[in-house]
Amino acid sequence: MKKTTIALFPALFAGAEKTLLASADFNVSAWTYPSGVLALALDNSRGRVVVLPYQGQMIWSAVFDGCDLTMRNMFSQPRPSPTVIGTYGCFMFHSGLLRNGCPGPEDDHPLHGEMPCAPMDSAWLEVGEDSAGTFLRLGGEYEYVQGFGDHYQARPSVTLRADSALFDIGMQVTNLAGVPMELMYMAHMNYAYVDGARFVEPLGVEQTRVRSSVPAHVRPTPAWTRYMAQLTAEPSRLQVLHSPELYDPEIVCFFDGARADSQGDAHFLLVHPEGPAFYTRYRPEQFEHAARWILHNADQQVAAFILPATCEPEGYKAESAKGNIRSLAAGESAQFSVTTGYLTEAERRQLESEL
């Protein structure tokens, strides 16, 4: 592999959108939102991802082949916030790393932990070529350290390929402390709700379960409660997005035993009525768990069809009781990667024919 690394620094982002890099395959531009949040756009011939390089390296939006992949939300721009709830309109955020999910009654951690809006220490671009072709990558580094507490280094990344509407999202976590570190991580991808879309798992899963707990932010209605009882008894009822009135409050499902192909990848799609699809693949050896999140109301519409994770998103105490919390030894690192994005109908059919 050969690559060139370009250091980034906040002064490059001042003012309106400006080009930082242009090539035959890629374009990179930077700006500052009126809210004060710094943003970087990575473009190829198929589309664009907008990343917040100094705010958790959150992916604010993604658009490919003219299709907006991002959930409908209430935010016209990202907001500076120490927690994700203050700027919950993004395409993807890194949930965790010490705590993940919805805090339960006995938990004291924020929704989805400390990493989603973490103040990154540094960011850089990489442009290069490897066995898969040319690539453009945004990388970053964040050191979390607390006196008498945990100490880790997080290195997220986003990688775009030439002429592709799929991109890679990576995370490397290293325990810098002299004692073991608890780890809870979810690649939280908030895909757009598409009316009539179908959930497709080409290789299947061993079991689908509907979340039985009700988080504090959920306000059940009688109709929702009846529908949840039906889904609990028969999770396969939820295969097509055709009843938006039943997806408020939210619907959350858990997957056990996502089956992988010969390369070790599990595949999940949200197939649109017209034929294209949203798509994600990941390695179950990295993510032992996975969830699905659906919500449709006047303010937020999301079909997060697969959320790979190291645990379920029910908060620290609940996941600890289940034995779902991983541990990193002193000096140990963990690597995570998902490939996600948009497939045309032809690309989808080709993928499915190969599985």
C-alpha cells in the first residue's frame, strides 16, 4: 500500500466551504457551520459524506447517487454539544466506548456514552492506493484520561473509494491504562426511513428478539403496546416498512447469531420499493451483537436497519448483568470496521447473486 498523509488543523476550516484537495477521483472541502462546528466533506463521483473531524468524527450526512442516506431529524446543522442528544441528527456516530446505549434507572452515564461528541485531539487525511484501488481516508485521534480512572486512545476513520457509493467506517481502541478496561461499542448508523422498504438478511440470523424493556425516553401508547406484544410473539411480522403509525414510539430488535459468508462478513440490506438498497456488512467476530431501530413521527424518521455492537444498547447495568461487556487488558487494542452505503438495483442484484 502507498499513501500520502496530510495533517489537518482547525484554522483550515475557517469561514465558508473551500477546497482543500482535488484529484481525478476525490475532492475534499472544509468549512465552519454557523453553529461553530467544523466540517469536512469527502466527495467522489457518486456522492459525498460530511464528517465532523473534531466532534467525535461523527458522520453528519451521506448522499450518494442523489439519495440522502440520513435520518430525518430536527437539526438544520450540527450543534456543539458534550453529548449526542444535543445534536441528534447525524448519519452515524461512534457509541461508547466505556458506556453504550440507553441508561437504565441505576445508570449514571449519558445516552450512548462519552465518544459520540468527543473533542478530538487531531485529524488527518490519507490519499493512496491499496489492493482494492485508490482511497481517500479521514483519520483522527482522541485520548480519554481521567485521574484515578480509565485511560484509552480512540482512532476512528472514514474511507471513501473511487466511483463507489460504499464507504468504510473504522474504530481502533487501545487501553492505555495499567489495568483492564471495560468496552462497550456500537457503530450507530441512522439510516433514512423509506416507506415500503424491505429488510433483507441474505444469509439470515439465528434469532430475532424484540426489546422487552422500555427506556425512560419512550412513552408507550395502547396501540404501540399491542403491536409490541404481536412482534414479541412473531418478530417476522416486521419485514416491510408499511405501518409508520406503529413506529412511534420506537421499535428496537436484537439479532442473535448473524450468519457470515466465507469471508467472515454478515450482510444486511434495506431494499427500496424501486430496487436500490441501503447496505451494511460487518464481521460478527468483531461485533458479537446487533440491533435494529425504527422510529417514525413528525420530527424524526429513521430506519437503522442494522447497528453492529459489542453489546446490546440497554445501558451499563443491564449489559453487565447479561455478561455482555468486553474487557481490554492493559495495552490491548480492539479493531472494528463496517462497510456501508448505497447500492443501485444492479449492484444489489449482483451482491445477492454472489452470497
